[in-house]
Amino acid sequence: MRDAAPVSTPPRVLPPNDPRQYDDLAGEWWRPGGAFAMLHWLARARAALVPPASEPDDLLVDLGCGAGLLAPHLAGKGYRHVGVDLTRSALDQAAEHGVTVVQGDATAVPLPDGCAAVVSAGELLEHVPDWRRAVAEACRLLRPGGLLVLDTLNDTLLARLVAVELGERLPTVPRGIHDPRLFVDARALVAECARHGVALRLRGIRPELGGTLTWLLRRLSGADRPVRTEPRIVPTWSTAVLYQGRGHRSG
Ligand SMILES: C[S@@+](CC[C@H](N)C(=O)[O-])C[C@H]1O[C@@H](n2cnc3c(N)ncnc32)[C@H](O)[C@@H]1O
């Protein structure tokens, strides 16, 4: 009998926004120029919204922390960085980057009320079927005067076109990672935060065009080596696609 030819396993096709995608993509989080490249750019921009800790060992709770991409950008700010995520394979990598990890759901976080000086929710809410519950949890975790920082995708046709129809065809965003039905209406988010005592201010953001084009051309031309300078995330006049939020919990 002849030996059977080796069978290669095709990548499994999962429904949009299925969290198991993060296990399949586990090797991408920290790979230079990998499928999560844009998350690194966004993490740097989010960390820039966070001031140094006011007291030693202030807690920063990073909801949906993934593999801890925020960690290097918080270095020297004096926080104890606690990351909460559903995905074990991502948390294991976050722990290697100095994050104290908690496996759990952002809609039911196993941490006490008012424990955090800062709560971060970077590129999380648009992945959570009940984003309002995640917002309630973020606000619950904040101590009075504590700071909420987040970024997410707006519930607009333009966001669907840019982030899914275009973005997921480029090497910066994994295909199928979003379910646009979960995108977060910016005005509803501000109202929900206000209901929980956080006055959230928004601004639109986008990757800078020149740097992004250079980055994409390098990647599309097959150059797999890391691009030395990463594109910066810059403010833009509209919140219609991608936006950041920042606000304090009332004291
Ligand atoms: C797009 S990634 C963003 C990761 C990280 N915040 C960053 O910016 O690098 C979304 C992350 O949210 C996690 N996630 C999705 N739904 C979640 C939930 N309900 N509770 C906790 N984590 C969740 C996923 O496992 C994934 O790590």
C-alpha cells in the first residue's frame, strides 16, 4: 500500500467576530508587520492619553487587553497594568510583557468597584455583543476622578466601508475580525458613559496617510522585514469611522 500524501489543514473559517479567531492569529500579535500591526499604532495613541500615575502602584485595568500591546507604551508611567481578556492565548503573551492577567469577560469583570485609576478599552467595544454592559463595567471599576480611555469604530456606513470592506482587504486588519452590526454609535456611547458618571469627550482619529501608504507599499510588495517607522495615529475632524474617547468619572 502506498503512503498517504500528507494532508495540510486549511485554515478554519469562523463567523465574523468569533473570539476563536484570536487563537488562530496568536502568532500575529507581536510579529513585526503582522496582521495586528494597526493595533500597535492605536495602542501608542491610546497610551498618550494616559498621564503618569498619581500614586505608586495605581491600577490601570486594560479591558480586552489582547496580548498586552499597550504595555510598552505605559512603561515608566508608574501603573500596575492589569489586563482582562477572554482569550487565553493572548493573555499568556500579555503576561510575558509584564501584564497581570485575568481571564474574564469585559461585561462581568471579577475586580472590585472603584479599584482603578485608569480603565482602558482599546478596540474592544466593537467586538462585544452588549457593549453597554462593558461600558457599565468600565465605569464601575473606576475610582472617583478616575480616567476612562477608549477607541472604537462608529456605527456608520462609512465605518463599514473603510474598516471592513476596505480595511479587511489590506494587511493591517485580519479578515472577518469585525462584525459591523456591533459597531458603536458615538452619541449613544457618550450618553451611556454619562449615565454611569463619566463625561466622555470624543475625537476622530486615523492613521496618517503618508506613513501608512509607505507601510502598505512595503508590505504589499512582499517585503516582510519590519518597517522601521510605524505610521502615527492622528486626530481627524470626523468621528464617523474610528474615534477615541477620554473622560473622568465624577468624584
Ligand atoms: C481587536 S482586539 C484588541 C486588543 C487590545 N485591546 C489591543 O488594542 O491591542 C480585541 C480583544 O478583545 C477581546 N475580547 C473580545 N470580546 C471580549 C469580551 N467580551 N471580554 C473580554 N475580552 C474580549 C479579544 O479576545 C481580543 O483580545
